[in-house]
Amino acid sequence: MYTVADLRKGLKVTLDGDPYLVIAFDFAKPGKGQALYRTKLRNMITGVILDRTYRSGETFEPASLEERKMQFLYKEDDHYCFMDNQTYEQVHVSEAAMGDAKNYLTDNLPVSILLFREKAIGVDIPNFVNLRVTQTDPWAKGDTSGSDSKPATVETGYVLRVPPFIEEGELITIDTRTGEYSTRVKG
């Protein structure tokens, strides 16, 4: 059981039977009366954001979430299929629950699936992934008139900005937290 004093950004709690993530938190102590805790909570299933104010002494139920290591198998229509590495059980995750993670999925990529009451509600991917550049404009050596980056499309269809020396067919590392180019893979 959590109390309002335990509230912090990133805490997962259960409200009205659904898991919520605390995305913003503010403490206010008026001149007289009880302390107030203003929060923004995001429903982890529907994505709806609630603004709620709580008084000191109120309690919360922790969200009963389970995290399982799985690997990406394939995409079918608007669902993504993952396989549990121990039981070989397959789990389907909707495109809406995937968020930006869908931009970085390659075959057999190890991920963590977040489950609430045996239902997949989210995917946690590695912070860095290596993807091959499938399309980008060629770089004219000595061209210093343009900017210091150019658009590139990687094997998943995701488009990002890369340095001008990156060419088609090269393997690059992308930071999945920001969606930006990190480095070129040597080898």
C-alpha cells in the first residue's frame, strides 16, 4: 500500500481497477489545512491522462504488473507478435500499446513485455539498437554549404537525421529513448 507521501514520477498505482503511471507530481502546503498533492496520472491501458489532487493520509494500491523477457517475431495487421523465451508462449501487442517502440523492432530483438492481469499493455526495448540504412542521399565530398545532417530511412521504415558521411547499407546505432542517431557501427 502506498501513501500520498510515496508519490513520485514513474510510480505505478492502481485506480478504479486500471494501472496508472504518475507522470507529474507537485506538493503544496497552504497556510492552514492539510497538504495537497497534485498529480497527473496516465492510464497504462488507454493512455488517458487524469489530473487528480489528493490530501495527506490517502492511500493507493500498487499496480500488479508483471514483466517478461520475450523476443519480437513478426507484425500481423495492427498487432505485433512476441514469444516468451522460456515457455515459447506467444503474446500479441496492439500497435497503440507499442508506441514509438515499433520504429526499432527487428526480428528476434529481445524486449520486456509489461503485463497487467495477463494482458500485454506495453513494450520496453533496449536503449540502443543497430539498424541498417536502406535509403539516404549521397554525400558530395567537399560540400560544406548544407547542414550537418541529412534524412535517412532504416530497415524498419523509420526516418531520422544522420551525419552526411553515412551511406546506404551502413549499420548505425540509434538511441531509442530519443529516436536520434548515436554512432556508426564499425566492422
